[in-house]
Amino acid sequence: MAYGDTPHDAMLKEAWEQFCDELKAASSYIFDDPAPATALDRARGFQYLSQNISLGLEINVEHSDPLYPDFFRPMTPVRKYGGDNPDCIYLRALIDGSETYRISGNRGGVHYLVFGAYRPAELTPPGESAEVGRIMGKDLMTNWDGSFEIIVSPDEHPGNWLPSVPEVDRLTIRQFFGDWAAEAPIDVLIERVGDHGPPEPMSPERMARGLSGAAGWVSETADYWRHWQERYREQPNTFRTSATQGAVGAAPGGIIYHMYWMVQPDEALLIEFTPPVCDYWELELNDYWMTSIDYRHHMAGVNCRQSPTERDGSARVVVSHEDPGVPNWLSTGNMNEGHIGLRWMQCETDEPPFPATRLVKLADLDALLPDDALRMDAEERRKQMAHRRRGVARRFRV
């Protein structure tokens, strides 16, 4: 048996070669201005591309049939994009918005939970949100044991109903954990309603389309997020409102502020604010490629449950290369610039505060802090990181 023995061989070979060629071409983004020109940032850029090859294949090949959906994890500790939240387990299922689906499972104990139905950006009218349906965890009707059932459909149903429209192509579940080591993730299953046999086996045509879509995903997502940063890079170390929150369907039920941070090894960025009453808030630190610092081993985020506030109720966060000796540290992961996202979720106010920021010399930080400022020594940091690492294993069940 050899090449040419089936009528599809030429098409499949061409699809594979085009897939490889487009992946090769995507490397140019790593070297384009204004991408940081350090060895670490270059390596992180190629790590980003390589991680998204597998995601592109999952979206466009393995989970691409909307008639037989499964929930999968688009982002994990080792695969990321688009400003992933270290507190969050993201689940996604690709669907046909004109069909009816049943989601069943157990609520678990996660602090902040959201189910959302989304349409693609190109089918979202200007000024409208990509999100067309939402169920908040606090509104989810469950049985005494935490079990639940949700119907996803264009037609209204009694009980838990997640509205859809024919343009909807995906469902997303966001689980924001306050205490990583104490809260249990949900159990969940999705199935299309009706009597159906097994899906059709993979075809040459579907495989070729999938390879094209996967390569396009890698290239397009890298290009999108590097340009997305430009608005915030114009005013570094300053929080600004999100210009695209609704269009990309981010942080349902909340408000996001963004900042492009620039901090040298001898500097510290001091972030101070008084949190309003919210169901959940968090800050996460990302690199230039909009992926979180390795939160298994670094302080990549702080939130409303893990992060102590000062005696006056304010929160103080320090961004630095070296441990600044305060509880709420955002480690740069040895990089000098990137993105910080601040999520305010279900706040009592529609206008949560913009944090104050100050860039100072790291050597001067201790003298600038109040005498009663919260501190953390090396042993306390070790325990803090061990608790977070246990939380990663518990959340991702590894």
C-alpha cells in the first residue's frame, strides 16, 4: 500500500502540508515589534504557539461535531490563551444553536459559577454581546444533593433553561475558585436531546477541514491578542476599561479592567484599592502573549478569598521580580512586561474603583509601606505556595 492508493490521498497530503506551512509562518509573530526581545519572551512565544496547536486540533477535529458535543478544557495549567484566569476551570462544548441539548451533573462547591451560550464574533451585531444566554451559579436550581439539569435550546423550557439562537456555536462554563484547595469543581455531561446513533467516523474531507481550521486557530489567536494589547500598552502601569468585553464574551456578570505592566528587576509596582462588596474579584498577571504565569509554581494571581486585606479593608498588591515580603504578590516570572486583568464580578456598584498604581524602586518599597502593613516571611510564602499547588491538583484532578 502506498501514496495514491485512495482517491483522497492527494487532498489529505496537501491539507497536512498546508497545516505545517501555516504553523511555520506563525513563528513570525514571535519576532514582530513590539514583542519583547528577550530569550525568555521568545521561548514563551513559541511555548504559546505549541500549546495552541493542541487546542486548535481539539476545537477543529476532536470536538468539532456539534451534534455529538463533549465538554473539554480549552485552558489548563499547561495550555493557555486570551488572559486565562488562574482561579478558573474553563469548560467548552461546541454546539448547533438550533438544536436542543441537556446538561446534567453536580453543582460541586466552586465559589463562582457561570454557564453561557455564545455566538462567534463575525455573527455578533455591532454593539451587541457574543453572549446570548446565561445562568449564574447562584440562580441554578439543584436537587438536595447538588445534582442539576439544564436545557439549552431556542425554545423556552421550564426549570433551568439556557437560551440559544441558531447562530450559537459554543457553550462555556466558567468555574472561579476562591479557595483552590477547599472548593470542589462541578461534574458535568452534555448530550443532544433525542434518539441518536453513534457519530459518523472521521472522513478525509472532515480531517482536511479540521487541519485547516486548527492552523488558522494558532495563527489568528496569536495575531489577535498581540494587537489587542496595543491599547493598554499606550499607558503602561495604569488600569483602563475593557474595550472588547462584550464582543469576546469575557467575564459574564462582571466588569474587567486591564493594564499593561512594565516592571524592571529593580522595581516594584504597587497596586492599592478598597474592594467593593462583590461575589468575586481577582487580579491575574499574564505575559505579553496573554497567558498566565505558571501558577503551579508562582504567585500569578490574587483573589477575594485567598488574599488578605489590610486592617482598614483595603487591598495592597505588589508586582515584582523578587518576593517583596507582602502576602499579595504578583510574580513577574522573570519577565519585564505583560498584562494584568482585574475582574469585578457581581458587585453592588456598577462602577467599581480603579486601583491606584505606583512604580517604585524595590529597595524603597519597605520604607514606603505603612508600619502596620501586612507582611509575609519566607516560611509563610512556602506554605502559601504549597497550599496553592495542592489546590491546582484538586481542581484539575491530577
